[in-house]
Amino acid sequence: MSKQELPVLDLAAACCTPMTREPLGEADAAELSRMFKALSDPVRLRLLSLIASHEGGEACVCDLTGPFDVSQPTISHHLKVLREAGLVGSERRGTWVYYWVLPVALNRLSTLLQAPVSTATRT
Amino acid sequence: MSKQELPVLDLAAACCTPMTREPLGEADAAELSRMFKALSDPVRLRLLSLIASHEGGEACVCDLTGPFDVSQPTISHHLKVLREAGLVGSERRGTWVYYWVLPVALNRLSTLLQAPVSTATRT
């Protein structure tokens, strides 16, 4: 997939509502909880952050194994979970598979969790 | 706890960094993955959204059992998980326990997941 440098969309407004505004319905909660489950493992969370922060916005699987003290098959499993949760996209190019984060999915979660304004002084 | 209506702090800037800016360290990933694990259950996610969206920013446990087809002890267990993950605060007042979301925690997760700008056209 070629990377497009187009104007940034207002993804947050387009995709979702903060939970401070209205309670989640059952279907949304089921879908979103699956995405959060993918983030509930520390290795997966670090993998996602490595992909998200990688130069150019995508990372080769060859960039993602070094920092971890787990086997290559374990890394591959975690990447599959992230992909199946809709948090990353991937594409094989030659020898390697490349991964990038899917911003609409991340923004949906980010917007959902925006904190309430009127209780912002509570910690 | 009395509710304070003070100016909103720039919580996002104060608490955390988007994962698009830098990869997570091991300690942060471990802590954050525990918070995401608390969000990985659909009933807990709906409970959190009911608390977050409740009038006045807090909800009595008596407001939180009606919408669910699960037992009161199960609701209490889920609320305990949310509290132990640092996502909600609670206080007993007379007969009932009241819950409110902890905005610094929510904002930390929300900011972490802010989507990358340069890949915003990817879905």
C-alpha cells in the first residue's frame, strides 16, 4: 500500500462518541472490548507502540523482534491478534511483512476514553 | 468527595505521550496493559460508560445493576476490577456506594492512543 499524505480528516468526530456523552450499547461494547483485549498484553502494547512510532509510520517484522525476549512465533502471534482486532494493517513485500497502525481504529478508542470535563480535577 | 468545578487542566499534556511519538517502555506497558485489561470485558466497558455519562459525573451502584442481565455480585466484581485498575473512584454514602471515573487515568489512555497524523488517510 502506498502511503498517502492527504489532509488529516477529523477522524474523532467521524467515528465515535466519548463515553462521557452517552453510555455504550451492547454491540459497540462487545466490539470495543475485543479491541481493548488486544491491548491488554504488555508485549502487544509495546509492539503496537513500536509500529506506531516507527519512522515512516510502518515497521517491518524484522524491526519488531529485537526488542523482545520472546520467540519469533510469539511475536507473530501477537501481531496476528493486533491485526484481527483491526488495530494494524499488514502487507508482505518480498521477504518481509510490513505493519502500520490503523488510525481510525486508534482514534475510535482514543475518543471513547476522552475524560469528562466537569470532573477533570479528580485524580 | 465534594465535586469541584475548577478550570480544566491540560491533563493529556501532563500525563503521557502518544505512542506514535515514542515506543512504550516495559514498565509503562505493564501498567497500561492492566488498565486495558479492565476494559476488555463488554460488561465492564458498559459499566464504565454508564458511570462516565451519568448526570453529575457519578453513579450510585443502585443505578448500575438495572441495565445488565447479570447478578449483583457480578456487577460488584466488575466495579472492583475497574477500581483496582485505577479507572474509577468510589465512596460509600449511607446505604449506597457511589462511583466516578478518574479523568487522569482515562486521559492517559486516550492520549496514548491518539492516531498518527501522517497516516490518517489509512483506515
